[in-house]
Amino acid sequence: MQTAIPAFLRYLKIERNASELTIKSYHDDFESLLDYFNDRLGHVPAPSGVTIEMLRGYVTYLHDCQYARTTIARRLACLRSFFRYCSREGICDLNPARALRTPRVGRKLPHFLTTEQVATLLEAPLANDPMGLRDRAILETLYSAGLRVAELVGLNLKDWDRGANILRVLGKGRKERIAPVGKYAAKALDQWLEFRFPDPEAKPDQRDAMFLNKFGRRLTTRSIGRMLEKYLKITGLDSITSPHTLRHSFATHLLDGGADLRSVQELLGHKSLTTTQIYTHVSTRRMRETYEQAHPHAHRAG
């Protein structure tokens, strides 16, 4: 295990272009499995010595610890992928994880903001301050292009084509896509870039970033979260709002406006249309609520 797991993680990073977040999640999943083996068996077996019974015992342990179904499902996906790799590389003869059942995971409807709430949030940063201009450009870009926060902090100056009003975005699995940018976001980006001053002593990867912190270096995803928290307090918007909420709002508002599902899938960079379909449920729910509130015959007589 001590050699097979690092080799598998290298394979994910180099050959499968897995993100750093995926690598970290899988590393944590393996730590959980190894701790379980040490606790229950007193040792960690080689991949060829792992049986389906051992893995079923691990799954039972996860349920007994009351882990969320989403966490259990991810850990099982990690195990299946790992043992599939081991079988292919000849590290073990059989894949003991093949018969594992994944718990059914109910999907929650994503939290989103109304167009009025988005407008309130976007107008919160001060327009007479460089950091305020930066924050407005960040919020406008997240909403206008439907970016993940990791995609936003990964943007470099060269990724912004001002003439075409598009961003070249590196998404999950290091897959590149083109994200159109609306006129309000384009204007906010132009205003921010006038005041953008990178640290001349920083490494190129830091000073080439589209969005910089007060030290002239690339922002982190956590910095974006803290920035948003500040404006949520100022505006009084729901505290459960996250940077990803703007992505949810982007998709919901597109569908509300008549965009087709395939186009929204492409704009979001979703690999599967099934992932995008959750937003149709959001739009349908909103349509029903509007009908119930506005139509005089929506409610049956009591």
C-alpha cells in the first residue's frame, strides 16, 4: 500500500490531469482506510491481500460513524478507482472493490440568489477604492461567467480577451473552456486593471494573476470566501451564500431566461448533462411558486 497509493496518486495527477483538490480528497480517503486497517487488523495489508469482506467491513464502519452519504460515496469511488488501477497494473489479480454498492445520494436543490439580490451584492463594493473595484470585478466575473471559485483565482491576464469579451478558463480535469463575459463584468474588469499593481519581486505565477491581494500576489479561494462574507454582512443577504452560489444563480437565471440546457451545460463546463439538470428543478420550483402567488385560481377552495 505504501508504494501503490503514491503511484496511483501520481497517475491521477499526471495522466488523468486530476485537480489538486481531487488529489487531496483521495489522499484523505486513503488515510481513513489505512487507519481502519491498522485499528481492526493491526496492520495494513498489501493491495493483493484486500478482500471484499474487508472493504464491506470498512463501509459498515463508515455508516456506523454516521458519515454523510456523499462522503461514503466519494470514498467508495476512490477505492474502486484505486483497485481498478491495481488490477490493470498487475499489483493485484482481482478488483475487490468492484462489487461494492454505492449509497444512494439525494441531491439538494442548490441555493441561489434572485436577480435583485445579485444586483444588491454586486453594488456593495466601493467604487472609489482599488480593493473595492477588485471585489466588484470578482463578483461580476463569478456571476457573469458562472465560474467556480478555483477557476477564478486561477485566471491570468492572458486569459482575458477584451476584444472578444471572453475568458479562457481552466476547469476540472484541467479542461479548458471559453466563458463569455457580459458588459457589466467587462467594465468592472477594465476598471480593476487600471489599479492592478503586482509585486515585482513575486514569481511569475503570482504576479501574472488576474486578481491580486493587497500584497500584489495571487488571491486564494479562502480569500474570496472571506471577501464575500464581508459583503454578505453589509447587504444582509443570507449567510449560507458562498462564491459557488453565484455560479448557481448564473445557471438558474439563464434557464429562467429561456436558455437551453445543453448551452448551460457547455457554459458551466459540466461533463454530464445530468449534473446540469438540477437547475431545471430549481427553475420549475420557482415557476410553481410564482404561479401559486400570482394566479387567482391557483389555490383550491378550502
